[in-house]
Amino acid sequence: MSDTYDYDVFISYSSADRPWAIKLYESLQEKGIKPFLDQKRLDVGKPWEPALAKAVQTSQHLIVLWSDHAEQSRWVGRELGVFEAIVDPALGGHIGEDRRFIFLMLEGENPAYTSMQTLSDLREANAYAGGADAVEPGCWQGVVKKLVDAIRANDPSVPLPVVVLAMTQQELGELDPNEKPDFGSSVNTLLHDVGIGTIEALAQYYGPQRTDWRPFGSQLNIQQILDNLLDAINLDITQKKNPSPPFRWAPIENDFWTDLQAARGQLPQFLSSRSVIVIDPIALYHERIYRRLVLLSKCFESEKAIIMVLTPFLMPPPLRHLNTLVEQRGTPFFDTYYSPPVPYNVTSATLGVNISDEKEVKRLLRVSLGQQVYSKGPALPPPPYLRQ
């Protein structure tokens, strides 16, 4: 997404077509697109019309879910008018290659906008009558792909494949919290030992989607955390004298979880480019999550993989206070550790902060000394997941 816009795309729809709008919103999010949907984004208590007008203006593209209901909708008409005023030269706006009017036709015709990009697959498949939940998956997948291709047509950013190995709330409910596995304690025992309490207390940190998982006991889910981090990195990149292209998340396809062959087919993208794997450690109790971790095992041998195991609870206050001390009093010595430059072109020591057991001392020694022994050239800094 360009820095000029807050959203990749604004979804305009009639309230009668809300299930289709929500389905599209979620599908675009899964593809790493940042959409605006009124019921998801409007702040409670704020005026509705000004907020919508601003969202239309700060969205790079507009997708209209067209139906007979949309044709009669006052709000769809207004959203069309605001966007049209921006991009239509006849109305004083400026049309450019970076902004698109896209009509996703559910039913009916739209003769007033025949010159705009139109996608008619759903209408031709007579999918509208059956409802959003009944649309044939292959048809829907094809529609979403075409929309993403149109949205990304002029996107110069570099895709970062990302997968979140976390449970959904439903999968959490499938666990037997009292069952003791052969690799360790039961879920209930572990939750008691780490201070979370019970599996019921843990459930609040999960949701219907894997990206709903909230690590660190945070108010933000993992997708929001990753988005904020990537935004900060991209800001650093764009402020350099000779900036490199920014990054964007490229979430793994849904069939990674439902089709083993499809999951294997997606592995090469994690090995051929810089990629990110985020792991919820408690999710490893679930066999489905563990099997996908096994599938991704070769990523642990790849210098391009960034693998992060995140705690389900916040760092204890004593360690947080010590971290703050080291970060503030230790500047500039620890700056590269806490805020590594992008791209990483700095020679630095293998560094650990606030190590609290011998296992971490041993790990850092083996990583650093092993690089010196086996490297034919100068030792490279360890991968990001080993440096944290």
C-alpha cells in the first residue's frame, strides 16, 4: 500500500448485502490487503458521514458490491460520488494508474459506469441468490484473486510470506486440558505454572481466526501487532536517502490448513524469500498446529526465515524494568540490538539481554562459536529470531 493512503481499498455496499461485504473484507485481509469496511472501522460515537467521507478519500481503490439494493442505496451513491470526484477529471479530480474503480457485480446492470473495471464472475455463476455462505469456494477464490491482482497491479512493495501457528478458539476447545502428553505437563498444569490459571482464562486471547490470537496478554491481536511493526520498519526505509522498496505481508493461503498437498506446495515460498513464522507455544499442544510446524521444519535451516515464538503473557515486571534500564542507560551500545537497521548491514556481536538461565548462555555460545568454526568467511550476524 502506498504511504499516501490509509487503506488499500474501500468496500462500498448496501446494508442488505452485508454478508457479502464481510466475506470480501475477511478474504482481502487474509491476502494481506488492508480494506475499509464501515462496521469494522468506524469509531463508536463519532459522526458517521464525515468518517465515511474521510475513509473513501484515504482509500487507494474503491470496490462496489453492485446489486439492486446497492443501486437504491443512498450511502453507496454518496461513496461513489466522493470517490468519483477524486478520480474523474471531468469533476475536477485526477485519475491515475494508482487508483481504481472496481465493480463486483452480484446482480443487475450498471450502465452509468460501463467504463469502470467490472468483475462479473459471481453474477454469471448465479451465486447471489444462494447467499454469501453458499458461494462455491473455487468461484470465490477466483474472484478474490482477480481483485487482489487489480489492487496490487502497481504495488512496488516486497511481499513477506507470513504464517501464524496459533489456535482458533474452536481448536482451543478441542484440547483436553487434563491430558498429560508424552512431551510434558498437561495444559492445565502449564497454565497454572505460568500464571494464566485455567483454559477458560486463556480462551479470551483467541478468536475465530488464527490471527485473532493476542500474545503477551495484549489488547492487540497478532495481525495488528505485525502490521504496526511493519509500518514502523517501512517508515524507517522511506526516510533513508536512497530508500529501498517497502515490505508488505503476504499471508499464507487458507488451504495450508485444510489440504496437505496444498500446504506442501506453499513451502517453497518460505524457503526462497525472506519469510516470517510466528508460533504460539501453547498451540503446539494441538496436533494440527504441530503437524504444520513439522511441515515448515526446513525453514529452521534457512537464513531467510524469521521464526518467532511469542509468550502468551507479558514479561514479568522485574525483567521489564531491567530491559528499560539496559535500553536507556546502555545507549548507544545496545541500540543495534533493540532497533536493528533495515537493511541489516552492521557487523555486531552475538548479544543477549537479561539472560535468566544457563540454557540461554549455552545457546548464545554455541551459535556464536559455531559460526566462527564453520564459516569460511567473516561470521554473519545470527538470524533475527536468534538475536532476540
